[in-house]
Amino acid sequence: MTKALPDRLSIDPESPYYDEEAIGDGVGVRFKGQEKTNVEEYCLSEGWIRVQAGKALDRKGKPLTIKLKGPVEVFRKSSEENEADAQT
């Protein structure tokens, strides 16, 4: 019943790698062994993530991002973890 997570996923609705269903299910990302909560996009096969570069914005008003390379792991967040995050 569990659907496999995509190889590449973005939270930007204008990206071709945006998948609202996958994001809505709750996706967690571990980069170099640490869980990251500020990931804008990831690619498992190429081994990188994109994160915001501070508060800087581009000329269209979107946050500037930087690409970090390294081992990437993705996982589905269980409903229990989502409830615990909402309470804290």
C-alpha cells in the first residue's frame, strides 16, 4: 500500500519535479546522517539537496538556494511523528 518516494522531488509548485501527493504524505530527508527540515529539492540518484541560502531573494521574489552534495536518504514520516512535530 505504501507508494515509493520519487527519485527527485521539489516543494516549488512551478517545478516539473513537484508532486503534491508525495509532499502531503510527509517526506523526511537525511543529509550526511542528519535530518534536514529546510530542503527545497532533493535528488537521490545524483546525491544532492537544495536548501535556502539565508533570507536572500532573487528578482522574482523566490528564495535563493544552494546545492549541497553528499549522501541523501529520504523516508516517509509516520503519522505519529507528524503529530509529535505539531505539538512541539
